[in-house]
Amino acid sequence: MPHSSHPRRRFEIWIGARDSLPMLLGAAPFGIIFGTLAVPSGLSAPGALAMSLFVFAGSAQFIALNLLAGGAALPVILLTTFVVNLRHALYSATLLPHVAGLRQRWRIPLAFWLTDETFAVVQLRYAAPDLSPHKHWYYLGSCLAMYGNWFLCTLVGVVLGRSIPRLEHMGLEFAMAATFTGIVVPMLRSLPMLGAALAAAAVALAARGLPYKLGLVLAALAGVVIGVLLEELREAS
Amino acid sequence: MSGREVALIAGMTAVTFLVRYAFFALGDRLAFPPLAHRALRYVPVAVLTAIIVPMVLLPDGTHWQLTWHNAWLLGALVTGVIAWRFNHLLASITGGMLVFFFYRWVTG
């Protein structure tokens, strides 16, 4: 990767990491719980760490543990991983216009590190009116923060095992909900955007019983369709 | 690590990476038609809303909690109001989290 001695680049890395801070807090309990559940589910401690290091996809990792504990076959786990991660294709399609001009040595790691959280802050950074040519350094900063945090939390979970009391009841996950809310609400200033949000919310609630995050994918698609329809209607009138 | 575990992790790594990388791999060679461009602008609002709303309205994942006793709902509302009024992300997150944790602390 190119050197980061340029002060603007270093600044973008820093604010990318800083803006991801609440979500580090939100992801921490999941990372730790993943670490504590891994060994009882039948994964070795090095296997748990390797999974966080190479797969780096929280929901898919949890579901894999579940399937592993239930004795599922490898192809089943891989197919499930694919379905659970489908939403990332939507994220990368959305970000593509912004990264299309970058070299492969950028696009490969930025794709590898693409998560819900990083997508949330990075799309906001790309939408900002300033024409900084260094916004991919912001993206990198968010990635590095999330990645380091996820690995360290997994490590803490693996080392401490089941000795962390009530971690899942502390409500740290609220930090993620708050960040996403703070990002979404100011975007709801047009009727199509508001319609997209309402449609997505309704479908997410109705389809919340579906396994493997399928409800999330359906909700996203419903929101997009309603948003575009409202936009077309507004233009036609 | 057993051979089966190595295969599991290698397979999951490949599948996850390919889903994330498929569009990025194309780079300049893929130009979306105008309708797709338009549609993709709604992805952030749609997907983030779809993540938040069930979390906030059913914090335990199964039971509706449409009451003032729901710290998640209260915290998210405060976050939303601050974000709408001041358009300042950090202030909205901080405000929402203060309300959320204070409320949980008070109600035990």
C-alpha cells in the first residue's frame, strides 16, 4: 500500500478510525462472545482466531458456530455463509463508483474489510460535499479500526472463556444502533428517502423470522424499490 | 487445527471475500445504467433502517416493546431528534447513549 506520510492521508485514516469508535464499542461484545462460544461449539482456539482474522464477518461467524455445533456438513456452512453475506454485495455495488478508479491493491483489501459498520460511515464520508481525493484513506482507517478491534475482542473471548459475567446484558450493542440512527435520520429529508426507510422498516419487521439475514436483504430491496418509485412519481407529476 | 477446520475457514474466507469483492473487481469496467445508479442511492437508508428498527422495537429479538420502558427505543429517539435538529453525528450518538445508559441504570 502507498506510504501514508502525506498529512491529509494520515488525517483521513485517523478520522475514519475515530468515526468508527462507537461501533468498535458496539462490536466488542459480539467479538468477545464469539471467542467464548467458539471452543464449546467445536472450533479450536487457533481456529476461532483464524476465523476472525481471515473471514472477518461477525454474523456469518456466529451462524457457522451454530451449524458446527449442530454437526452441519461443510457445503451447508459455506452456502449459509454466502447467503448471510449477500448484503455485502449491495454495499460494494453502492461504493463501487467511489473506488472504481483505485488500483487493485486498494480494492482488494477494501473489499476484504467491508462490513456493515464500515459501510455506514464510509458512504457518509463519500457523500460529504468536499472533493477530497483521499476519502479511501478514511475508508482504510475505519477498516483497520474495525479489524483490529474484532481480532482483539475474539482473542479476549478465547482467553477468558466463559468468565465474563453478563457481557451480553450490558447494552454495548446500543452504540451500533445509535450510530446507524444518527447516520440515517438526517438523510430522511426527502419523501422518497422517507418512503424507502418506512418500507425497509416494515419489511424488516415482517420478515424478521426468516433465517440467515434474508429479511435484511428483502427489506433493503423493498426500500430501494419504494424509493425509486416515489422518485419517479415525483418527477412525473 | 484439524484438516476439516482448515477447509472450513478457507472456504468461508473465499465465499465471504468473493461476495464483497465481486463488484470491486470490475472497477472501471462496470458502468451502472442510470436506473441502477438511482437505486443504489437508497441502499444506505434502506439497509441501515432495516438493521436498526427490529433491534430497537424488539430488543430481545422476540417481544415487541412499544413502551417508554424500552431504553433502546428511548435512546434511539433521542439520537434521532438530535441528529435531525443539529445534523451532528457524534452529538447524536453521545446523547442517545447517555439517555440509554442512564435510563437502564435508573430502572436497574
